[in-house]
Amino acid sequence: MDFAIDYILIPFIKIFIVFNVVAGVVALLTLAERKVAAWIQVRLGPMRVGPYGILQPLADGLKLMLKEDIVPAGADKWIFTLAPVISLVPAFIVFAVIPFGPADGFTILGHKISYFITDLNIGVLYVLSISSVGIIGIILGGWASNSKYPLLGALRSAAQMVSYEVALGFSIIGVLILAGSLSLVKIVEAQKAAGFWYVFLQPVGFILFFACGIAETNRAPFDLPEAESELVAGFHTEYSGFRFSLYFLAEYASMIVVSCMAVTLFWGGWLRPFPSVHSVVLDFLDAIPLAPLFWFAAKVVVFIYAYLWFRWTWPRYRYDQLMKVGWQWLLPLAMANVIVTAVLVLLLKG
Amino acid sequence: MLELILFYTFGTIAVVSAILVITRHNVVHSAAFLGATLFAVAGIFLTLQAEFLAGVQVIVYVGGILVLFVFVIMLIAVERSVHERQYNRQRTIALITSAILIVEIAYGLYRGRDSLILPSIVTPPAAAAAVGNSEQVGTALYTSYLLPFEIASILLLVAIVGAVVLAKKRTPAEE
């Protein structure tokens, strides 16, 4: 009975909560994006649905559900249906390993409950490999639409992903050398033991990771696959209604994933500021119930805001500039960062 | 019992999708089934407690190679290739070569028949569980298999240099 509760019921409840929280945050994000855009352009943004436009996501969601679902005549029906799902599923299952808090969470009726769904010893690799699958959904969707603009968007997307994934992988290696583990929980614990967040040891690694992360999620200034000013809507031009909203969900969910990864790897995950300093005030902060969740969420919100902020302040890269930045700047810099970190760790530890 | 069920599930998916990869007329459908095969193989790695290999399988084959396959497929006219003949009707040669292949495989299996009988309960080595999979793979690669590992990396380097040379635009002075 205990086995059933610990290994089936509790994970199931956790998955249910995480799934719904992520979906809810995505809904709020669509509103946040429009509000932030409005503030940056000195407008008000959506104001009509509910007080201060707060119910706008609900109205949008309803509209998308009720819209006619169109499959273009020349489209490959199977692939056209499958593609948004291939994009969406990886974006959500990555959350299985994100540690929202420490392993020794709290106890309910004698069952110990941790703040994450599971802790894999290949956590980082799992996140990288699963999130690299989402791109296939974009490429197949662009191809299956059987139309010019989606195909161009899909081609750009493929080239962009392949270029930036390499630099993304390299930018994380510095952290892995310092922490000595691929498990996300162990990486945060190593930061606690070290006494400071890894961003102070790996500033270059962090900037590279976030830049490549933005490129991986197809957000401005790297949003060439959708580039509304040149490609109409890029790979999802032919998608409408619910299928379109699946792509939308996937994009916002992967934004949250990249933010969570940045927080976990570089900004101390669930740790409060000054994790090794003990004083009355700071220890009191730790005593607040669900404090780890608060710190984690607060940090993630900062990164998501940065995402929205970038979109409305920076112009899009041109295609050749994008390739040049990826291969000639980010990748060599990431490799140099790995070598310098490895040498320094060897010298200082040995 | 659970491992056996998982193994047969993943095995069936892998084999069926692999057959579909070569029988579909549309190359994009083939690519999609190739993805399913690769995922099923990663699943089999997981049942063998080789989670590092499973992760690498997905990131390299699905995230890298399959993406490049699809990328290239999009540049060719799929509509025309759908109507083209899929097999070139060389039954005799195909039969001979596959007969040779079957004999080879059968001989290999016959020679290695002793290793086919597995101990009734397969337990992962205690060391692997304690140290972690990725550490073990790393240690093996950089100690016992250092030379093959380095040879493989030089081979890949040569391939990269070759690709760059082929793709590079020639300046007038070189021609």
C-alpha cells in the first residue's frame, strides 16, 4: 500500500499539479506579453475583458477553441495533425526533472514529499535531449502545410536550432565541471555547499546559455522561423484554431523551461540570496512555509520578464547575422569558457 | 516481469517502425517513423539501466541526425519521389545477398549460442547504481577505451574538415 502511494499516487498528484500550474502560467504569460508590450510602447494593452483585462487569456482560449479548424487542401494530413503534438509534448515533459525545491520537502501523513517530480542522475542531459525533439514538430509542421512561407520558416528553424544547440550544450559544461554531476538537484546542492550561485563563477556561461536559450525557443531577436514581417507567421501560417494554440502553448512552455534551467544551473535554484550567510533575518526567511518555491518562482519570473522585454526592445537579426553570431562568436566563446573553467578547476583543486 | 513487458513493447515499436521506414512511399513519413524507432531504442537502453546512453541516443539521433535528414528532405521535391518506383525489381540479386546475410547472422548466433542463455535475474552492477551511469561511461571512455575514443574523434575531425573543404567557395587565385 505504501509502495502504491509513494510511487504511483504522489507522483501522479505532483504531475497533475505541475501540468496545471505550467498551463496556467502560460495563459497568464499571453496576457503578460501583451501588457509588457503595451507598457514599453506607452499603451494600456488589453483592458476590456474583466478588470484591467485580466480575463483576456480566458477569452483568447475560448476563441481559439471555437474557431474553425482548417487543414489546407494540399497539406499532408497525418503530419499536419501530428506536428503540433510533437512540439508540445517535449516542452511539457521536461518539467519532470526541474527541481522546484529541495529533496527533503515536507511530510504529510508519514509520506515524505519532495519539491520535484523526479531526480534523474542524467537530469541536464534529459532536458537537452527532450527539448531538442520539439524542433522536429516545427520542421514537420512547416513542411506539411505545403505552402511557401511555412516551408521557409521551417528551413530557417532547422538551421537555427542545429547551430545554437551546440553552443547551448557547451555553455552548460562549465557548470557541470564545477558541480561534478548531471543531476539538477545535485547541481543546486553544490551551489549551496559552495556558498554562492554559479552565475558569479560562470558569468560568460550564463550569458551564452540565455542567448542560446532565446534562440532555441524562437523568440525575438532570434524569431526568424516566424518573422511576421517577412514570412507572414512562419512555420504556423497555415495553422488555425486549436492546432495553432498547441504551437503557442509549446513556445511559451519552452520559455518557462529555459527560464527554469537558467535559474537552476546559474542562479541557485530554490536557494535564497546569500545561501551560506546565517543571520536572524535571513534564517527567518527560510522558516516561511514553501520558501523554496517562492524563491524559485521569483527568479523564474525575472527571466520571463527579460524574455518579454527583449522581444519589444531589440530588432530581429538578419539570417546571415544569426549564423555568424552563432558559429563565429557564441560557439568559440563557449568552448573557451569550458577550457578556462576546466584548467582553473584543476589548478585550484589539485 | 515489468522489464520484460517494457522490452517487448519497445522492441515491437522499434521493429514495426523500422519496417515502415523502408516501405513508406513518402520520405517524410519514413523520417517520422525513423524517429519512433530511435525513441524505442532509447527506451530499450532505459530498461537496461543505461540512462546515459538513452539520453545520448535521443540528443544525437533524434535531435541531431533526424533533424538534418528532415532538413535535406524538405529541399527535394517529395511529390515527385512519391510517384517514383520504390524498388528496382532486382529480385535475384536481392535474394542472393539476403541469403548470404542470413547465413552470416545465423553463423554468428550459432558461434555465440552460449551467451544467449541469460542468468534468470539480471541485476545491474552495484557499482553502477552507486557511482551513476554517466560517471561510469566517462571513466570507461577515458581509461580502457582511450585510444579508440581518440581515433573516433580524429575521424570526425577529418569529416568536418572534408565538409568545409567541399562547401567552401573557391577564390579565383585557387583555380
